[in-house]
Amino acid sequence: MMNQISIMVNFEKIYKRVALQIIKRCHGAIKITKHGKVVEVYDLKRHIWSDGLAGLIIKEECRLADLKEWEFANVRSYVIQELLAKSKE
């Protein structure tokens, strides 16, 4: 039982680390609604604002971290949590 709990904690740390990498890659230039829906994102590698680019950036960073496709949604939720927490500060 304790082994399963530590594995879950490790996944949460990985998801949070990847989420912070995504925010860093965009320099925090991610526009979201107050309910947590990603509206637009600015990608410095491509030098464009786009509403459809958020998913692509999340996929690229998740693949670089060797995450599976079913884990991408978890990372996206951590990105949203981090941005909402920063907006409250």
C-alpha cells in the first residue's frame, strides 16, 4: 500500500515539473479563463500567439519527459492550477 502511494507522489512531482517547464517555455504567456480553460498561448520557439498551440506545446514537453499520451491531461491540469495560483497572488 505504501509503495503505491509513493509511486503516485512521484507521478505528481513529474507532472508538476513538466507543467512548470511548459510555463517557463512560454514565459508565462498563457491566457486562460477564470474557470481554467486555455484560451491562447505564446510560443517563443515559433514566435506566435495561437489558440490551438497550447495542446501542441503540452504534447511536445510531455514527449520530451517520456510521458504516455494518457498522462498529457494530468500535466494540462497542473499547468492550469499553477497559472490560477499565480493569478491569485
